[in-house]
Amino acid sequence: MNKIFKLAMLSTTATALLLSAVQAQETVVWWDFLGGGDGVRMKSLIERFNTEHEGEITIEGTTLEWGTPFYSKVQTSSAIGEGPDVMTYHLSRVPLGVDSGALAEISTDDLAAVGLGADTFASANWEAGQSDGKQYAVPFDIHSIVLYYNKDKLAEAGLLGEDGKPTGLDGADNFMAALEQLQPNSEYALSLQTSGDGTPWRVFYSLFGQQDGVFLGEDGTFLPDDSIPKAVSAVETMASWVEGGFAPALTEYEGSVALFTSGAAALHMNGVWEVPTMTDLAAKGDLGFEWGAIAIPTFFDHPATWADSHGFAIPSNGGKEMTPEKKAAVFEVIAWMNKNSLAWADAGHIPAYSPTRDSEEFKTMEPNATYSVLADTAVFDPKSTLAGVASPVYDAVANYIAPAMNGEMSPQDAIDEMKADLQDQAD
Amino acid sequence: MLRNHRQEMVVALLFVLPFVLIYGVLFLWPTFQMVYLSFTDAPLIGPGEWIGIENYVEMFDDRRFWTSVRNTAYFVVLTVIPNTLIGLVIAMMVSRLKGWQQSLILAMFFLPYILPVTVVYRIWNWMFNVQFGIMQYPLTWIFGKATPVFRTQWMFMPAVAFVTVWWTCGFNILLFLSGLRSISTDIYEAAALDNASRWTIFRRITWPLIWPVTALVLTIQLILQLKIFDQVYLFVQGGRPDPSMVMVQYIYSQAFQKNEGGYAAAISVALFVIVIVFSILQFQVLRGRGQK
Amino acid sequence: MSDIVLKEVSKSFGVVSVLDKVSMQIKSGEFIVFLGPSGCGKSTLLRMIAGLEEVTDGEIYLGGERVDQLPPNERGVAMVFQNYALYPHMTVRDNMSFGLQNVGTPKDEIVRRVEDAARMLEITQLLDRRPAQLSGGQRQRVAIGRAIVRDPKAFLLDEPLSNLDAGLRVRTRLELAQLHNRIRATMIFVTHDQTEAMTLATRIVVMNNRRIEQIGTPMEVYSRPATRFVASFVGSPAMNFIPVAALDDVGGKASVTFAGQSPVETGVPAAGLPTGNLTLGIRAESARITQGEGAIKGVADVVERLGERTLVYTRLPDSTILVAEDAGISQIQPGDAVNITIDGNAAILFDESGKAYHAAA
């Protein structure tokens, strides 16, 4: 065990002891939106927490549906004081959450008391939880999209390097050439979600970021003029995959995953949160091929990948104050989760808590290590009340970028209309 | 006598009071609140500042609002009359059956109506599924390739309308059937002796006599379909919400996604007015026809 | 020609038989009444002639043409339903025109025929009303009018008077008789009311239990009923039925003894009477109260004074009740001893199967 980790464990125990001295049994109501493979990991983390805090704190967890359903529920229940004590929250959505009054401010003193603060997180990550200089969310992880690959198919197509990792995928033209080589042996060379929001946004924002595109200018303009060609070429690239028949048209999230796990697709672009799905299938021997994951290739000028963070937030609950005991319990939960986030890395994510991220255990963890570079090249969602999960920006992606990917709209029109639509909503 | 009269008034008031109270608290007050809210910039929950007719001004300029009005109208056109006619035709066929056969067939047609909308959505999402859906056999035959119906813009509304008719026509069949049963068999026998052909019997006997039921079904349908939300919301999941956005869905997105309670209330008032105007208009027109 | 012939017509619903081999011949212009209790099959028979019920077996001829397989509209008959079956959403004029419109009669012809019929039935002022705005009697006329305008080969009327109140029923009955006299069309009228049958019919078809009991003129049915059922169903008060205790042959005529009384001589020929138990049938008007010594002695039990006559329910010594008739103004009080004379020529004997034996005509 490494030193920091030991320290973390010690401090946890110390806090726990301290807490138990002053309080009786506390129940912390917890809401999350983690329904997939990562949800299973989260549940076992919660179980571990409950065992370690037996007689002191019990987390009562509820999992709701990801996206709009979760955030609508949080918004309404928080407004009337019926929200949970703590919940997972996308940092990309903090501006919208603060603006709509759903979130309670988190005192940095309280955080410091449990050993969390600006110095325990990467600064961009920490600040993503802020609005107007006040803290509203505590980061838990950084998650991004990666390129999953079917090792067997890539080997057949001669796309594996000497180190056993894919090679020659960087650059839009090279990537296209690779797709052409992969296509004969697969139903689809590349599977990705091509309908709705989610993946289309994440891939678009990555390709856009690789050209230093600006989605929301300082002056509040969406897609300033010089960024429009960049956005268009990002969409064109995505559309070319579907148009060439390399990627499935109008396919939803679940379908895109199934295409890869069933071996019908050689490559798959999706979030790191699907790592557990692959791990579990491979462990049960149900996958039928060897898989791997690498960072999204560089199509344009330089590496860049969309990223978002899961964090913890406390609902404003209509201004209802928590009891000091409850509050202490909630902060203990937040701190414990961060300090034990190595287990969370098992769900594909990159831990936000720096001591965990810098630990030897994490640095050797596969496939995370392969794509952990993306933490340095991450581009986070624009900070706007219109952005973030289940936001108008996500809707706009479903309305314009997804159709353009499927050739139902020209990329130029899609970007023009998206800009007009968002600008309209912002003004 | 006067005292007696007053006493009667008190008793009468006492009897209607529970209804008046419930009606006032659960309908009038919220309606009034909605109208009031529409003149404020309130968020989803909580009070807002009075801003006059600003919301309405914004609404008239709002592209997405007009899209939602158009889509709602389109959906009404696609469902109300077809649903009514199909209900009548099936009811007429069912009414020719007797005894347990009639019960069985009627139950089969009514079954979808008792399903919750989410189940209906699941069923038809599978039926139309591009890879496994059974509906892809006819669709492939027609279009030459598998067709993602709920992801193809021009097919979306007609397909949702089709599912809606499948889902709800059982109730209309039931209404029509009871209407048909109330027409005495003597009248059909008299018409048969009067040399009326089957078409004449329908046109001159059945149709005019069933007209009150038809008018009722049309009105119920109109109000119901103007308020369309669930099916469109469910089927558009994972697709493009905007081009097929209907009014209630837009209210929902403004209120719950964008936290614009005041603006959502303004759209609600618009929908409220549309429903009232159209149902009164339709009722008048239909009643007029019936008295011909 | 619009005579109607039924040949061994049978009807059953599944295994339930409702008519069994019914045959009759109806001449053009006759007013035939199907009379019988409910459930005897009379309405079914009418509906089979109309074509509203299928014929299970047998043949129906209308004006010489076999029609039992034809749809109702091709038979050329018109029907007046018990509840009139007017089209509620049409005016009286439209109700009456509907059938003519359906066969493409020219418009002016329709107008003429409707107005003629309306005039005949005195409903001209009602032509633009709807059925709901009419009284029961007016609806009845409209229903008849709807039948008349079509100039049918036969009118079929299914208990058309049963929904009218008593006074109106009598009046309409009379009008119906007048109408028949005027248009001389073949009419078949179904009723369970023997008075209607007696007053309207040229011939009555008495039906019971799926069969025809007797076909005859009203007077034949009344005075020479073919069966005990007919005797009991027609006439008011009902015929007296008294078990015969002993039978003697007195000069070729049957003389019967009953209820411990002296023998009564009937006009029924003794020859040919069966040996089993017989029943004496005698109508009240043939059992008259006499001042002198009559054959029958009893005690008045109930006295019904009907004005033009008095009915005396007489208890015979063995408790048998015999309804006898007295003059309209009668002194008899309940409890009085009475003497009764029986008109032997009007007496009827019924065998065990109900078959009637009459005095020679």
C-alpha cells in the first residue's frame, strides 16, 4: 500500500471515529444516475462504505435514469425540499443547476475539515464545480470518450503496432483508410451512437476541440464566425463515416454498444464508463474477442477529447438547513468516496482525487493507463446555463448534428441552424 | 314562505358546496394561478416578477412555439378523424357478431386501451425496430430497405398517430357500439322492407342516428389529441425532439428543462385557449349538423 | 294478384321449434288476423312472410311467385311494426318517402303519393314534423301511411294497436276496418286480442303452440270452434267447460249428465263420439237463467251486471262453477237459488284431445 493511500485510510478512520463520538446513527439519502456497468461498481462502493461505517452512517442509495429524467427530478424535488442529502452531478451542468437554484453552496471549510480542497484536485476539475467563485460541487472523476477496438479484427487488417496497440489511426484520412481496411471483415468498421444526443456531442466536441474551436465566445456568442468552418469540418468528418457505410445510421446508444460487443463492429467510440461492460463480458467469456481501448485519435491539429466530470452536489432543498450531524455525515460520504476512488477507476473513470490518480495502482491499471493521457488534453463543456447533460446544447445536438451525421441535413446547415437556435435561446 | 325559501337555499348551497369547493381549489384556483404566472418571469417553482405581456410577445416571435403549434395541429388532423372513422367501422363490424364471439373480438380491440402508454411505446418500438421489428417486412417491401420509422422525419408523426389510433380506438369502438345498440332493430327491418341498400341504410339511417355519438367521440378526441404529449415524448427519445415537438412537450421542456415557469405558463394559456375555442367551435358545428 | 300461400312452413331456432308445418291460403283482398297467445309463433310467421326471418322448411308464395328465399325488399310487402319503427331523425314526409326514394320513384310522383296517403289518413298537417313530436295515434297513422304509399301486395301489421290506450285502440280499429274497405288490399294482422280479431278479420287464423288450431270467419271460430283451445281463447266470458259424467243416446243425439244434474240434451250426434271422458262446452249466452223449472239448479255466487246483460257465476251442488246469462235488468242477488236452461244446439262436446263435436249445422 502506498503512503498517501495509507494516510487517506487513516484519516478516514480517524474522521469516522471522531464522528461516531458525537453522533448517533445517521442516514444519508443518496441519488445517482449510474445505471450501467459503473452503477454496479458504485453499489459495491456504497456497500463497503456502509460496512465500514456500521452503526454510524448508512447510505440509502437510489438510482434514477440518466439525463433529463434525473435532472428534472432533482430540479423539482430540490425546489420543494424533497431532494436527497447528496447526489451525483455532472460538473458540466453546474452553471445550469446553480442558475435554476437546485444546488446548495458547499463551504470550503467543511470540505477542508474532511481533507478535501483545491489542492486535492486538478485545478480545471476543481473549478468546474464552481459558479461565481463559489463551490457547488466536489469532483469525483474525469470521464471521457475513448476508442474501443476489437484486437482480432485490427490484427487481421494489419492495424496493430509492435506493442500490440492500434497504430496509424491519427489524421482524418488515415482513419478513413483504416475504416476501409476494416470494413470487409465487419458489418461495420466503426460503431457509434448516431441518433440523439450523447455520443454525437462528445465526438463532435472532441473533433472541434482538436481544431481549437470555440463553442461559446467570451461575449456570449455561440460558435463565433471563425469557429464555424471548424465545426462544419468536424460534422463532415462524422458524416463521412455514416455516408461511407462504415458506421450505422440512426443507431441509438444501446444498439451501438451491442454492435461492438457482438463482434459486428471493429471499432467503437463511447465513454469510458463502458469499460466495465467489456471487462465483465470478457471475464465471463461472453465477448468472443480480445478488446482494448485507446484515446480518441487525433483527426485534426492536435489531440483533444471531450471530457466531463461526475461530482457530488448537495441540493438546495428549498433552503432547508441540514442538521450539523447530517452535514458531517454527508461530507464524510463525499470524502470517503474520493479517497476510495481507486475502485471507481475500475469503472473506467479517471479519479479526480489527485492522490488516487497519482498512485502507483492507478498508473498501472489497464486500460485506464492507455488513455489516461486524455486527462491532459481534455476539453470540458462550455460553461453556460445552456450547456451540460440534458441541456439545450444536448438537445441541439440531437436536432442538428445527429441528422447531419446521417445525411439528413448538410453539415453547414446543421451548424448554422444550431447556432441560430442556441443564440435564440440565450438571448 | 320567505323563511322557507331561504332555508331551501341554505340546504341547496350545502349540497353543492363540496363540489364548488373541490372545483374551486383543484381547478379554478390553479387555472387562475397559471394565468397569473404567465405574466411573470417565475422559474419552475417559486414566485417571479410581474413582467406584463412580455412572455406573450416572446411567444409570438418564438420559432419553436409555432413549430409546436403546427405539429400539434398536424397530429390532431392525423388522429381525430381517422380514429373516429376506424372506431365506427370496427364497431359496425363487431355489432354484426353475436354472443361470445362479439365479446371476444371486442375484448381484443379494447385490450390495447388498458395498456399504459409506456407499454404501448415498448411494443411498437419493437414492432418497428430496424433490426428485429416485424413491421420491417412490409416496410422493406415498400421502401426497398429497412426503415427506422421513428427516426425518419416525415414518417414520425404518421407513425405516432397510427400507434395512437391502435392504442385508443378500443374506447371509441365501445362508445360507438353502445350507440349502435341503441338503434332499434325494427328500424333496420323497416329500412330493409323499404328497399334500402346497405349503403343507403348506412348513409340515411345509421350515420344520422349515430351522429350524437360521433360528435361526442370527435370532441373527446379533439381535446385529448390537442393535449398530446406522452407518445411523442417517448418515441422521440434518442431522436430529434425539435421537428416533432408538440405543445405540451414544449411546455414541459420550457418548465422542466429550462426552468422557465412563467413562459411555460404562457404557452399553457395559449393551449388552454386553443382547446376551448376549438372544442366550442366543433361542438357548435357538430350540433348544427345534427339538427339538420 | 296478391294471394298468399303457405305450404308446410316450419321455423326453428337451433333445436327449439317455434312453428311446425303451417299451411294456409289467403285470398287477395282478405283481412286475415293471426290470433293466439304470446309465444304461439304468430309474429314469427308474419316476419317470415315479410322476409325478416328465414324459413327453416316449407314454401311461401306471394301472388303466385315463390318468395321464401327472397330478401324482404323483393317481396313487395309492407309492414307496420308494433312500435311503428319510424325513422326518428326524419320528418313524417321523409319517413313516408324513404321507401319510394330507394326504388327511384320520380320526385313529383313521390310527393303526390305521400300527400294522397296523408290526406286519406288525415295527417297532412303533420308532414313536416318528426316522430318525437307526434302522439301515439299519430305515429300509428304515419306507420300505416308509410306502408300505403308503397302500394304493396300485402300489408303486414304486427300488433299495431297494442301501444295505444283503450279508447284510441277502439277508434283506430274502426279506421283500420274502413281503410281496408277502401283500399281492398290483402292485410295480415297479428294480435292476441280476440276482440280485435273478431271485429277486423274476414278470416281468423287461431294459433297455439306452434300450430294452427283453426282457420275460419269470426263467427265460425266463435260458434263452431274446432278445438277446445279455440273455444277457450275466443269469446268473453270464456266458455264453460264441464266434465261430462254420463252420456246417453237419445234419438241419435247425445244427452249428457254432469254435476249431479238432470241430463241435458245436446244437438251433437251421438254416433261417432269417442268413448273416453268428454267435456261439455257451453257459452254463457247459451246457459240462460229461467224463472221456471230448468234442468240445472244452483246458487248465484257472483253477479256481474254488464248493462246489456248480467253474468251469473252459479255454484252447482258439486261446487262446479257455471257462468250463466240473464237479462240486463236482473233481480238475482248473490246467494239466490237459480235455475238454468241450456241450449242444447249450442252445446259442444270435446274429447280428451280437445277435438270439438258440434251439433249438425
